Amino acid sequence: MLRSFFAKEEGQGLVEYALILVLIAVVVIGALTALGTNISGLFSQLADTIQP
């Protein structure tokens, strides 16, 4: 009976997907934080070039 209790893996897949999503979110937030000012400056230059 105790062995069947520990053999259940029903929620394991959901936890793994949640961990993957958290990892992706951390990477995206880190990339946006590191490149945020550079991207903002690029869009500002582009807008200044397009405006007459």
C-alpha cells in the first residue's frame, strides 16, 4: 500500500511544465533587463529618422 502511494506520478508533468515556464520567464526578464535601454534607444533613433 505504501509503495503504491509513492508510485503515483499524476501531478509530476504539471510541475515540470511549471518549472520550464518559470525558467523561460527568468531568461526573458533577464534579457529584457540587459537589452532594455539599447532597444529603447534604437526605437528612438528609428522614430527620429522616420519623422519628417
